[in-house]
Amino acid sequence: MELLTREEGGLAVRLARTSLERAVRGERTPSPAVTPVFKEKRGVFVTLSTMGTLRGCIGFPEPVLPLHEAIEEAAEAAALEDPRFTPVRPDELRAITVEVTVLTVPELLEGDPLDRPARVVVGKHGLIVRGRGRSGLLLPQVATEYNWESREFLEHTCMKAGLSRACWKDSDVRFLTFEGQIFHEPD
């Protein structure tokens, strides 16, 4: 996967900010012009924060949409559809900080489940857990923000999916890893 340049990362954040404001205000403003990399299908998450506190986070773990469309849809959904929060109000927009995480394609974490902690690199990997009809995802920066070791990261990913904390030890539960390129305001 080709990495985005710093300028393209700034454009990704501006695109998310424009989509956020357009959605919250109900406006129809044009999107900024994008470079060719934004036409490639990529996974992406848009995270909204207010004074360091999560306000919304939605995205696409798999590369199912062109990056510019995925950013726009994720920003709108993070603002209006994250079930953990009430929709963002126009008077909140100035206090919200936007972060965009562009993902690599998730890869299966293979091998003995008990060896998973040794194969997860905190600060590099994000995690997806799938099993027993459930799934959950935590971005790479989450483990770093909470100072988790790899085992704790696996446990919290299990809990995010509504599974038992120790599900990472089970062979019927699959884990995928991915990496993320993070861009945030005021880039």
C-alpha cells in the first residue's frame, strides 16, 4: 500500500472536517479536490474528539470504497450515527478535533492462539477480532494511548466485540492485524 504524503494527510483531514460540518449543519458544500491516491479503495476511520475525549469514531476496516468517499461517509457517520453518542450539534463543531486513520488491508494473525501476544506489536498493529457471531476493532493508537501491553490489547479487543476477555486464547476466534497512518488536526 502506498503511504499518503503529509500533504495528502492534511487533505484527508480537511475532507473529513468539511464532511463533518456539512453533515451537522445540513449543508451542501463542495468537497475539496483530491489527488489520485484518494480514488484508491482504502480502509479508513474518522475519530472525533472534544478536549481529548472521544466524541465519535466510525470507519471502514476493509478497502470497500475509494478513500475520499470512505472519509466522507465515516466523518458523517461519526458525527451523526455513532450509537455510543448523541449526534454532534452545530454549536459543538469548534471544539471538535478530527483525526483520520488510513488503514492497510487487514491480515490474519496465524499460528497458535497462545502465541498471539508475541505477534502483536503495540503502537504498530490495530486489531480486529471475529468469532461467535461477533466482531470488534481497535485502532493502533488505542493501545498506545492506554499504555496497554499486547495481551491487554487483545483482551480489550475481545471485550469491544462483547466476547470474554480471554477469547484471544481460543482457536475458534480469529484475529486480524492492520496498520494505520494517522493524520489529525491541526496538520
